[in-house]
Amino acid sequence: MQVKPTHRTTPLFGIHKALGARIIEFAGWQMPVEYEGIIKECLAVRSACGIFDVSHMGELMVRGSKALEFLQWITTNDASRLKDGACQYTLICNDHGGIMDDVILYRLKEEEFLLCVNAVNRDKLLGWLEEKAPSTLTVEDKSDDYALIALQGPRSMDVLGQVSSVEPADIKRFHFSCGRVAGKDALISRTGYTGEDGFELYLSPQDAEAVWSALMEEGRRYDIKPCGLGARDVLRIEVGYPLYGKELTEEISPVEAALMRFVHMEKDFIGREAIERRLRCGTQKVLAGFEVEGKLIPRTGYTLKKDGSTVGRVTSGTWSPVLERAIGMGYIERGLATPDTPIEVEARGRLHRAMVKKLPFYRPSEKTT
Amino acid sequence: MEFPRDLKYTKEHEWVREEDDNTVVVGITDYAQDSLGDVVYVELPQEGGTVTKNEPFGVVESVKAVSDLYSPVTGTVVEVNDAIIDSPEVINEDPYGDAWMIKVELSNPEELGDLLTAEEYQNYIEEEK
């Protein structure tokens, strides 16, 4: 079947339309941006649970002898620490130490790994991995074989437990288990992009609707809400997670992005020399979070100022429904990236007072319900 | 979605209510607030300032989007609804009532003739969809 690249839809598209979702184009996909409203959706995830269709994400399979050695060379985190059934957040860098993508690496078996990659980077990474892979390995784009549903929030475990063949509590954070959800085969991963406890379910596309419906049904007692990309973006900003294309690009290294805890410098990998150099020489700018004093939303591209001069640029910003404050992230001169440093955000020619804050802005455990 | 008959409308999704002292009250339509989603920020002009037909007079922002507010008329701002600056969510809740934005004393009352009736506006957004 020929599908126009700008009009790809996920197996749950019919459900989104039926729920009255507002649909936007994102990385070549027609995705729900909101259903009932972004604020309500965010608060549902913080207080109980929300369900997201993230089937646009790409899945690349790496299989064969020396798969681990290859992935150690390609990714920045220490993949040798992964046991079967575990996964990790890791980066893929180019020769200059620039970030090509941030991914989750799953160890399925000794010689079989799955990379969950950003939709926008899927083709680029497939090419990169194919180019770098030795002939003993196969790299396969399995994205069309997977639908991906994220169940996020403190009640996720209660909801999933009702329909899962695996006890969700037995899956530790950054681990996964292969079982059945609503009678359908699923890779159940205890991961997410909201900072809350939660699960991501890798499913066969034809099972996606049945699993979504079963979770919605079980979640009803907790007032589960379907959540769109709008809420997903707000929730990840609240917990200070970067987004590829905003905080992360090929011009940014893990040093500036403050992601060195996901870079294992005691191994050799693509980009290591460049990263070492940047560590040694220091970088001018670094990613920092800030809070705006009033209600002004710091938008991508706005200038950050201090005493009249430009000191940085906003990469992401939003109104935070849980904190009831306007928050943002951006690259700012290293000397100013200390919490409680006053700065200003320039919007439409006017300056708004802001304060550098330690990330994350919000810690889910702080909330008492 | 509601489009009160006693109001006039613009293609930029503002509504206008004529008062009897050569002034009009301006706000954004139900369709506009619904398209924006949760409104979280508003910028309005100062009292005493002037606004010009088809020129921006303020900004309304939802969680996802920034949108300019275009003045339906030319004139002087005689009253500003400061309450919505503190509680922008009112724009979603009551776009034609508590969420009025500014009151303008008209410089060119004949400009009112260019505005759309409720029926014309409704037809316009049907076509736009």
C-alpha cells in the first residue's frame, strides 16, 4: 500500500476521530494533539492516569553476533549493563559529538536489541546503523510492526493489572516483560515520558484498538483520560525531559544538553573524542530551566536576556497546569545557569522577569494524593 | 457552538456588541476559544490607547498556540477587562459574557457596516473547516 509520507496514520486513528480529538501533523504523522483539553489531560496523568497513542515512534531491531559490541560503539550509555528484559535511556551521537537522537535501548536477548527512536529520526538512524553495522548484524526497521500505547500516572499499575497476564508490579522501572494485555501479545515496558510511574505497551497494530479499549474500560473508575501530544509535551517539560528537535539537535552535544549521566566515558563510542574535548574546554552554553514571574508563556525561539544583553534562547516552554506557573527550558550562558539567577524573557519586544530553576520543575513523588 | 444573533462578527473570529453611546464591546468568539484550546495568557491594550481596524490590539495564548487579536474597529479604548488577565480561563468558559476584552469609542461608526452578521459568520467558518 502506498501511503503519502505526510499523511501516515496510526492504527488508533479511527478511535481518535471518534473521541473528537483535534488532529495535527507531527513528523509526517496525523496525531491527536488534544481531546478534552490539554490542562485536564495533564492533571489526569498527575493525579490518576492517562493513555497516549505514541505509535508514531520508530522501532529498529539490531540482531546478530556482536550486537552488544556494535551498540556500545553506536550509543553513549553503557549497554553492557543491560540484562535480558532491561532497557536504558541512551543517546546516539555523530562524529562531532552532536546528538542524532535520544532513544530507549531494549535488550530482548543476548544478540537481539530493539531501539525505540523518535519518529522524525527513524529513516536517518536506519541509514546510520546500516552504514556502521558489520556484516554479522542485521538492522531492520520494525516500526510498521508495532503500535505503541503509553499508560502513564500513579494509577497505571492498577489499571494495567486488571487486564495484564503479567503482574505489573513485578516489572521494575526500565525493565520490560513479554506477556498479554487484554489477551493480546505485548511487550510491557515500565517506562514513559511524563515522570510518572507508567508503562509503554508495544503491540501488533491489529491489536491496538482492543488493548486501548480494554485499558479505557478498566481506567474508567479512575477517570482515565485519553491524552494527546499537547499534554505529552507539557508533562515532559514539567519534569525537564528534552525533546529531539527542541532541546536536542545534531549541533548540541550531551555536554551542553546536561545529559552526561547517560554518557559512559569509560568506553569507546562514536563522538567520544569530540565530547571529551568539549568537556575539557568547557561549553559556552548549557541547558537550564526557568520560571517566568507572570503568566507569559516562554515560547520556542524567544530570547533570554540579562542586563540588556542576549544570554540565551528558549527551546521549549509551557503553562504548567500542576504548578500553575509558566515554565521553560533553554540554552543559556553557563555562568547564569545557577538556580535562582534572575533573567528576563523577551516576548514581542517586552521583557518579562524570570528565574533560573533547577530541573525538574516538578517531582511526581512530591504530590500527596 | 453559539453565535448570538445580537452580535456582529469578523473573519478574524472577534465579536462586536454595539452599545448606545457610540461605543462597542469586543471579544473572541466561541469558535475561536474552542480552536485555541485552554487559554492561559492574555495581553490587552491600556485604557486610553487607540486601536485600528484590522490591526492587532492584543494577544491571546493557549497552552499550544499564540494568536493575535485583531481590532474589528478604529477608535479609543475606554475600558479594559483586567479580570481576564488574571483569569484567562474565563475566555473558554464565557466568551460572549464575562470574557469581553475591550470597550472602544468609535472613530468611524460606518466601519460597523463591514462586520458580519451571525449567519454570515457561521457560514464563513463552515467554509473554513
